[in-house]
Amino acid sequence: MEPKIQPIIEMINSVLEDSSVPKNIRAVLANAKNRLLANEDVTLKVSAAIYLIEPVSEDVNMPAYARTQIWGIMSALESIKQ
């Protein structure tokens, strides 16, 4: 696994373990995590993860602190993509 991706996986895991985050958001994050763990080009898998996570980042059912965590994940992904 790419060393840049490991901290992002850990960030995603912390949100996945939080039962107060709605199931649909955890499902999207789990899917994004699987994409990041896939054996693909880094740029491709980071772009796919951003594409998956971006729509749920504005979900009204998400707790405010979880939204902040997701924005942190998005920011970390964007920094790798560039």
C-alpha cells in the first residue's frame, strides 16, 4: 500500500467505527476504502474515492463532527491527487 494512503485509511476506519454515523455514509466510506486498497494506479483510485465520498459530504443526517472528519479525508485525498 502507498505510504500516503495509509493515514487516510486510518481516518476512514475511525468514521466507519462510529455507530452514530448513518449506515449509508459508512457504506460509501467502506466502498471508498476498498477502492483505495485496490491494486490500481494511485491517481485513479484516489479520484474514484473522491468521486464516491463527495456527494455524501453534504448529507443532512450526518453529525457535524463526522462531516468535519469527512472533509479532512477529502482534503487528504485531494493533496495526494495533485
